[in-house]
Amino acid sequence: MLVTGGTFDKEYDEIRGELFFRNTHLPELLRQGRCALDLAVDELMMVDSLQMSDADRERIAAACADCPESRVVVTHGTDTMVETARVIAAHRLAKTVVLTGAMVPFAFGSSDGLFNLGSALSFVQVLPPGVYVAMNGRCFAWDDVRKNRSTGRFEPIA
Amino acid sequence: MLVTGGTFDKEYDEIRGELFFRNTHLPELLRQGRCALDLAVDELMMVDSLQMSDADRERIAAACADCPESRVVVTHGTDTMVETARVIAAHRLAKTVVLTGAMVPFAFGSSDGLFNLGSALSFVQVLPPGVYVAMNGRCFAWDDVRKNRSTGRFEPIA
Amino acid sequence: MLVTGGTFDKEYDEIRGELFFRNTHLPELLRQGRCALDLAVDELMMVDSLQMSDADRERIAAACADCPESRVVVTHGTDTMVETARVIAAHRLAKTVVLTGAMVPFAFGSSDGLFNLGSALSFVQVLPPGVYVAMNGRCFAWDDVRKNRSTGRFEPIA
Amino acid sequence: MLVTGGTFDKEYDEIRGELFFRNTHLPELLRQGRCALDLAVDELMMVDSLQMSDADRERIAAACADCPESRVVVTHGTDTMVETARVIAAHRLAKTVVLTGAMVPFAFGSSDGLFNLGSALSFVQVLPPGVYVAMNGRCFAWDDVRKNRSTGRFEPIA
């Protein structure tokens, strides 16, 4: 699992009244899900996907390529998840890579993060090599998905 | 989705200080997961799986057979989930059936229910026909899984 | 109870990734606290206390004066709670008025809102007429309290 | 603060599917409430108040008498809270003692524990010596309160 930040990991700064990043909540999520998969969590960066640079995306793609695993889940902000999926896909890796994220921070009461994580970790185990986006219980090929900014849902382009 | 009860749906009766069943939390879980799948939720029964009779298990198998869908998720208590899986498997349906449950009630703070639901709904979309158990982020064939009662984890028999 | 907004009632807008106000969570908080007090909740405004105008503060003071109750709790953003307390105090009402708020929105997992509400509703029942701020389990007279902006705690001035 | 157990501190045993006691959640509750009071937490026992013996109640009363503080909050199961209050009152201490509890375990999502704790800690600071029960946002003298077992609410006897 490659952690890159996104809403998933945002927290509330009670002194300044703002959202911010501290550490990833992934280990806590995996514990809550009683996840028994043998997996490594690598916190690659901790950024809002709207602030993500091209260099950041290349770094994520390189991490997917360089890790010994052949199945990789990337947690990512939802706003530019599809762009990063495209950059990873351009590397034509012989790996199954599934990107996922959350609409509501895990630190808040009713986050979709745990559901999406369960979903992404399941799809990544069974899908053939390729780059996918797992959101809203669905799984999309990287080149047939967009985030509908008015509904907040991911949907096929076609 | 066929709802049969289990820890998933247990609530705390604050008058009697006991756990009990009321209504299924499935629709709430699906909403929290921002699930966009087109699915029907059928509350078949609402029982503790330790109390489940053979007739109950046959009723679940019949519901899997009779529903128009070819992909079915069954929420079930974890204690006898494997037994029900065996009963469904005996019907040799040309369908993908995934059973899942929870170790901690959804109504409590740190339930694994949302994770397991995301997982089961994902596996059911991609696995070939058969009967499976999805727990702890893993998916098991119905005839190669048992619940380890001391750890609370599901594991392969072999 | 007079509701004026503040962190107490902020929510997370999952489409825009920002905090915002919708409706007050006060009735939900009172229900969760199993509060059996006979009280009226009046949503006066729904603003961030950093955005609160002098006219807003006068409106709050007028509402304290005009309501039939002699004991009033005001929920308020923490940043300018003390300023509003001063404006209410200038009206020299023969009423017990307790202001309270929250450092973390109730909609988030680990809010102090429920604790502060229990505290304010208790102090208001037993304290003599005057204007007070109830935060961090303590109760301060309006003219001997300030918010320490680095710790986020309220403390006596002297 | 004297901790005696009760629903307040119950947890869910995910292996056996039962409620049980482990450690008190009081420090966690105080932290969530951003409580800045200078107080000592003493975990006296960890029992269901239906299981509490006369000897247990005498031990609680003795702890109230023996501690150096003149203001004491006792967390207690709700079912026999009034009985313990009576035992403490028989000691005619020159102290303010407030008993409180919870209808729903803190470890569960929507507990009243934090509200009740904020309430009890506030009443104890301002009430004259005596023994009180703080529940449902109200405070009762020990000899004018009972738990209504059908509604789960505390109410005056008269």
C-alpha cells in the first residue's frame, strides 16, 4: 500500500480550525477492518491531491514500479486520482494497481474510507494487471472513469 | 444482498443492558460507503448465527437460488457462517455468492463491518460462480475456511 | 438554549472539501445525552464567531433579555465567545447566562461538544445570575476569562 | 473521581460476543472533553452495579471519606446508583459527592457518558456538601431520585 495523503488522512486542527495532515490513518484502518493480509504500508507523501505536482505523480508511479509486490493499492485524494492513474498506466507495469480514496476524512465520524479500503484491497487481489480506480463500491479501468464534481461520485466516461 | 442478522446488526438495548436486533444497518452502511452499486437489500431474517436452524440455512440457500441476481452477498453471523456457506454450496448454483459478517456491531464505534462490506461487494463482482467467505480482507472458498475461535480470524483449513 | 453556530455545528462538505454550517446538531446532542431538561432550543444564527458582527452580538444579548427563561445557555464559536459574553453582561440582566462551545465539530468523531454541553447545562441550573463561560470542565465569570490561542484552552486572566 | 465500573466502562468482547470490563475509559473521556480540571482518577473496582455487594458500597463510601478532596465524582452503574448514594449519605461526610453513569457504553458510538461526565463534574464544583445523582442533565438529592426502569430515565420520587 502506497499512502499519498488525500481526504483519507485529513485531520481537524482544533487550534486553527482547519483541516491538515499529520500521520496516515492507514494502520488504524487496517486494524479496525481486522485485516489479515500480509501487506507493507509505505507513506510516500502526505498531500492534498489538488496540490500534487507532476513530479509527485512520477514518484508514485516509480514507487509502484520499484516495490517488490505485484499488487499495489494507492490511497490518493479524489480530485486528481484519475490523473495519477493515467501517469501510472503510462509506465505499462505488469502489476495490478488500484487507487482509492475517501470523500470524508477517516478521523470524522462517517467516513467512507473503511469501505473503500476494503473494496480496493479486494479488487487488487483478483483483477488482472492494469491500473484501476476503486470508489463507491465499483472498480473502473483508469481510462474509463471520471469524478463527477457535482455529485462527488466516480462514474464511467462513456 | 441478503441480510440474515449476525453481529453486524446487533444493537445495545440501553434499558436492559443487552445486545439485541432491531433493523438492519445495511442501508446506512451502504450510504456511508457512498456505494453506487445497483443492488437490492432483502432482510431475510434477523438472527444470531449460533441460533440459526437448518431450516434457516435452507431458506437462505433458497433465497440465493430464487433471486433474479447472479451475484449475491449474504451478511451473516461469523460463528456459523461456514456452515451456511456449505448448505448454499450444496445447491450448486450458477451464481457467485459471498458471505460476510462482522466481529463488532456496526452500531459500536470501531466495527469492521464497513470494511468487510466493501470487501464482499468487491469480490462478488469479479469472482467466478461459487460460494465464498470474505473476512479480514481475504476471500476463501467455502470448503477451505474456518473461523479460528481463539483469534477471531478466518483462516484456510489446509 | 440559544444557538449561534461556531465549531460546535460545523460539518464537512464532501464535495468541496471544506467545513460549513448546515443545521444545528443541538437536538441530536441533547438526545444523545438523554437530556430530560425542559428546554427550548432557538437557532438564532449560524456563524463562525470570527465572522460575528457587533450587531450579531447585540442580537444575542437581546435574545437573552427577551426570552421568558431566566436561565440561558448560548452555544458560540470559541474565538470570540468572551467578547459576546462582555456584550451580554453589559445588559445587566437578572438572568444566569452560560456560554459554551466546542474545539472540534460534533459531526467529527472525538468532539468535546457533548461534554461542554453537559457542563454548561449543569452550571446554568445552579449558578446565581451573571454571565459565564463554561469550557474545559470549568466555569469562568465573563470578566475573568480568555482563550489561550496556543493551547486552545480557556483560562482565568488573573 | 472514583471509578466503580458500570455501563460507562463496558466494552464488547469480539471473540465471545459479550459485554465485559477491561480498563476505565475515564482518562480518554476527560481528554476528549478537553477537561482542564485538576483531578485524580482512582479506579476502585470495575463491576456491573447489579453485581455490587454491600461490602463494595461500603468500600466506595470509605474511599469518599478517606480521599483528601472535598468534592468527589463517582462513576457507577445506573441500576443501583441510588442504593450506593444512600450508603454514602449515611456516612454524613462534609463533602460534595456526585454519582453519575451512562445508559450506553462509551466504547459505543452514541453514548451519553461524555454528557453525564461534563454534567457531574460541573455540579460537583458548585453544589453544597451532600450526596447527589447527576443523570439526564439533571441533579437529584440522593433521597429524592429513582431510576425509572421502563424509560431508563432518572426522576424525582415525589
